[in-house]
Amino acid sequence: MTRAWILPVLLVLVGSAVATGLILSGNPGAATALLLMFVLLAGMNSPLIFPRPIGALEAQRRSAVDGRPVIFWRPGCKYSLRLRLRLGRSARQSHWVDIWRDPAGAAAVRAANDGNETVPTVIVAGRPHTNPDPEWVREHLSPSP
């Protein structure tokens, strides 16, 4: 769990240090803008932007019932972030599994990708698709209930 927060915390700390240096050098406007940029980057790389993750076994069980895709991701992955942002609100129509939180999810991704933890890996109808186009994923989402 803590490893998911390493990058966001580092971004905030580095941004704070650089902003402090700018304030001390007499440039509070640039310090504020820079700190805001670092906080936004930290937010985008945090688990907060993703739907609440569930375990791989639970996601697969739910997917078998409702037919929604299972999306395996990890914090800090730019491809997972791209998929999440491009899906927008429809991202909640799938089951998200954080492979850093769920060892079974990481094992499922390795099994689908020749031993590599390549994310996002999307399972649709029992078939894995590695780093699919977000539009393709959107086409496979169930209409919201």
C-alpha cells in the first residue's frame, strides 16, 4: 500500500523544496505556480484518481456476473493513467485491480503477459488485452445500470 504513495509524496516534497527556494529568492508567484503544478502531478499519480480497487478474485467473480471488464493497473503508470483519464466517468463501469495491493492481481497480469507485470491489462470476456486503446475499452463497457 505504501509503495503506491511514494511517487506522489516525493512530488509534493520536491515541489515544496523548490517553492521554498523560490520564495526565499523573492519570487512567491512562481513558487505558488510551481507548487500547484507539483501537487497536480502528485494527484494524477496517486491512487485517488482511480476508482476504488478491489481484489482480482472478487473482480473476476463480479465480471463473470455483470460482464464488465477487469482492468489491472498500478499507481504511477502513465499508460494506466492515460486509460483512466480517457475513459472519464465511464471508468467506473469496470472493475479496477491495483496490482501493487493485490498479489493475485499481479500474478494474473504476469500470467497474461509472459511473466511481465505490464499494465494496463484489461480482461474482457475472459481474454486479456495488454495496453488496449481506450476507445476499444469504452466500446466493451456495459451500459451503466
